[in-house]
Amino acid sequence: MSGSVAYTREDFLRLDAEDQLAAYRDRFDLPANTIYLDGNSLGAMPAHVPERFERILKKEWAHGLIRSWNDADWYPAPQRAGAKIAKLIDAKNNEVIVADSTSINLFKVLVAALRINKDRKVILGERGNFPTDVYIASGVAELTGSEVRCVDPEEVLDALNEDVAVLSLTHVNYKSGRRYDMAKITKRAHEVGALVVWDLCHSVGAMPVELNAAQVDFAVGCTYKYLNGGPGSPAFVFVAERHFANVDQPLTGWHGHAKPFDFDHDYRPHPTIDRMLVGTAPQLGILGLEASLEVFDNIDMNLVRAKSKALGDLFVALFDQHLQGLGVELRSPREGEERGSQISLSHEQAYAVMQAMIDRGIIGDFRAPDILRFGFAPLYIRYVDIWDCIVSLREILEQRIWDRPEFLARKSVT
């Protein structure tokens, strides 16, 4: 479909009928009469997960008790879940492990990278990155006597020089949806001797990620967005196998020890990715995540990416067709190759507009100060959802439906 076409709802229904991923929607428990366009913030729940939790709670925990660490095979769950994620990001099974939060994992790998590149003292980042990435980098810099240097996204390549120890970027920007060229930037960083950390929070599960093809050093990411692991589900960390022997991560907890159940007084790091572990795993979260990841078994991520781009392209086309002159601006790249799996618009009353959308059962989200954000999780979003979203948004803007006290009042979580 071309952006110059005057679309109808029937066009989108026809695309749904032809969609090779349509059957995946049935794998999720989605509420009726709801269009969920916030999977880039919290993914929908796979329908089989409650059954898995029931077994965990009523049989494995309640009756198996502590025996379930062995009898129910709880203990290696971080490695098993990591191996499932590895298949989605072009990593070896032994290069990814599920542990802690994205922030904690970012702290670990930034310190580890600085210790490897010990003669350099600059962490290069981007302006406009998700705040926690900058906060963590600043904390690492303070602890290590290093400097955080942030530049605009278009200045990253030029800012890479022999002073930079580690480049820390987010693959897809949380606010604009802009996507970096991972291979190009990683190659340039390595040319000047810098190591690279990629934050994959807004890309993993929505598109192929090619860590080893790009020779990436480290990566981190959350699992509650496109991976559908549930609120607060544990994060993951990737370390290229070539770095295992030199990774000296700072949080030396007992599960990162070479032999944790020997209970040695002196710390010896595990020779594998397990050295990135710290304490006892958040076991319920990891077991639930492991079940959630089953929806990706044997999936072709190229199909997922193709649908993601198509959904975004159609959203942009409908924006041009229906929303001109209504006070909204496109804040994401127009070209599908340049963005992730979301579209962001701006409006001076974006918070209230989104609350009016949610009141109609169309759930996106707001990011300060003026961003309306719509995420496209290709496994359960239909093409017709895009049409219905734009039509409803036009009505809300034309009729100023957003201008009501209940929509203007800010809630705690925005």
C-alpha cells in the first residue's frame, strides 16, 4: 500500500485476512473491545502463563517446597530463559542470561567495560536517551573517576575517538522510536578502540537484532515490553563470549561465583556468562518469563519486522490522511527502516488526549512533555487496530473531547 492511497477500513480488514502472523493473536489473553498499543511499555499476557504460574505456586512451591530447586529444575531457569532470548538477538545460547533489572545489568557492563579499557575514562552516550541509562552511567562515572559525555544522536559517529572507553546507546529511542544502525556504529567504535553497550529494551521481540553479526561487546534489555514477561519481569544481559575471561563485573554475589555451593570465602568468578549473576534469582519472575517466551518458539523474526514496519507505515499514511491541521505533529522517522516498532506524535495536551483515547478502550501512552506514543507488537496487533485508532484520535481532536477535567487530571503513573 502506498502512502498516497486514500484508505478505507476494508483495506485494513483485507490485510488482516492475509496476515501470516494473525494466528499468534490467539496466543494472548486480550480484553474484549480494547485496542492495545502499549506493548512497547508493558506487553500483553500470553494466555498459557496463568496455568504455568498455578503449577509453580500450587505444586512446585506449595508442595515441592525447597526441593523444587532441583526436582522442578528451578535453578537453571536464568540460563534457559537467556538461551531463548539469545535466539532472538543473534547470540549464542551461552552469551545471554536473565538476571536483575536493566539498570543493574547496565551498571555491571559499564564498569566491566571501563575495567577492560582501563586507560580511557570517557563513557559516550546520547542526549534524549531513557533517563535511567544516563543516571546509571553518571553513577558509574562518579565511582570510577570517569566522564559521561552525551551528544545528539546524529553526532555519535563524529564523537567517537581514542578518548572513549565505552559507547552506551539504546538501539531504539524510547520517545521518538528512532533506530540506530547497530552494525555501522559498532564498527566505528571498534575502529577507535571503544567497547559498545547496546540497550535493547525497545527492539528485542519486535525485530531481528544481530549482536554477533555486528560484533557487539555487551547488551542489556528488559523483558516486560515486546517479550511479554509481565510487570517488573527480570532483565537480561549479553556478553560476547570473547570477553568472558576479562569481564570483571563489580557486583560479586555468590551466584556469580565459580562454585557457589562450595561457599568459599574468597570470590572466584564463574568462567561463563554465569559470572554476571549476583544473588538468588527472582525465581517466580524468571519462570513466568520462560513460559511467556514460548510464544516466540520457531518464529521468523523477519516476518515480525516486516509487519512492524507495515503497521508503522500505515499509521504514518493515515496520519497524513486524517490528522492534518489538528495540532498533532509526527515525531518519529517517516522511513520504516529508521524507526523501531512505534510511532510518536506530539500535541500540546498530549496527556489529556491519551487519557481520552484510553477511555475509549484504545491504550497507548504519554511521555512528557508532549508525546503520544503508540507501540505495535506485531504478534497481537491487527491492521484494523491502526485504522480504528486514527479515526478515534481524529474525533477526540476535532471535538476537543480531551478537554474534560477527568482527562486533564494527572495520575501518578503517566
